[in-house]
Amino acid sequence: MTLSLNIRNLFNDSSSHALVDELRKRTSEKEILDFEEKFNSKNEKNLHIYICRFLKNRSISRGLASKWLVTIIKNKESKINALQKLNN
């Protein structure tokens, strides 16, 4: 199933299953960050919000959620650190 990255009403069964499948497919940091960037550019809420909801609803494993969230957070922190170095 192909997932449209523009997800408005995500929490119907088919679109949430499709997104979870997309999360499972991507294993490298680059794939994760590329998907996050595309997803966030086409949706009102950022991907980490959906991952947290999936985790809360037990739709994905803790391991998968933590892998994605750690990758996303580390990327954001490195961007913040790079900007802080530019401003100093």
C-alpha cells in the first residue's frame, strides 16, 4: 500500500496501519530523517506527535518508537547546536 504523506484524519485504521508500515520500512538514520522531513512538510502536525500517539495507543513497539524519536531528537539537537555556534 502506498502512503500519501498528507494525512489529515490519521487515526482511521487503514491510514494508521499504512503509516506504521512506513515507519517499520525505514531503518537507517538517513531514511528516517528524509521521511520525517517529507512528512512534516505535508502535514499540520509533525511526525513525532503521531509516533507518540501510536506509542500511547500501543500501535507500535517501544523499540520502534524509541528508535524514531531518538533519531529525530538527536537531529534537532545537532541543528540547534550548530545554530548556537554560529551565533557565538
